[in-house]
Amino acid sequence: MSKKIKQIKVAKKQSLEICAAVLKPTGISFSFMFFQDNHEKFNYRDREISYWITFLDRLKNLSSLTALEMMNNRSSALRCHPIDWTNTSESGFGIPNEQQLVETPYQFSLSSNAHGRVHGFFLDEVFYIVWLDPEHLLYPSK
């Protein structure tokens, strides 16, 4: 048995003029311009949905901070700090013009104990994500 859908006439309203507002971010923005999705060590392709939810939640929450606030944050859950390449399994990101672009490489955690780290660098209020490191492979086991 099929039901008939009742048609309702809607009066046309006058068109509204919409002005585009210029949005000025007040916190960190994230860029994937230098993201290395084919890095052998920093593989994220087999991650569960919980990883991606945690990843997006972390970026959302950090976007309300300034770069300086993030760099000075001493939260044990965030663990944001500079990367000292001498203590890692890598010698740099390996991106073109890295010496001119990257003043200080940084990393931060996605959560307290799970999901690994995000590695990248700041240029002004933009954090350029280079690697996702869900298995904590940048720092070799001791």
C-alpha cells in the first residue's frame, strides 16, 4: 500500500544578500603540504577508526591554542616538545629545503598512552604535519 505525499506550496521569499566574512584564525592551523604518506616506517594505513577519531579530536582541540601556547604546554597527555634528531632513528624529515623551512621540528601525542605521535614543524601559526607515528618508531627502544 503506497501513501500519497501531500504537496505544500511555499511562498518565494525575497533574496537575501550574503556578505562573505573574512575569517581570521585565532589558533593553530594544520597543513598536510609536507605530509609523507608513503614513508616506510611511519605507516598509518591499517589504523582502526578509533585512531582517526582521536587524531581529529586532537587537531580540533589544539586549533584553539596559539603555536606558543602549544609549544609551552606541559601536559603529560599532549607531550609537545622539540625533536632532537640525535636521539632518533632519523636525521631529519627529508623534505626539500628543510634547512630553510624547519627551524625546530616538533612532535605531540594523540592521547596519553595510545595512538602514537604526530611529527612536524611550525611556520608561524601553522603546524605542518610530516609524519604520523602510531607505533612510536621515531625514538628507538631503549
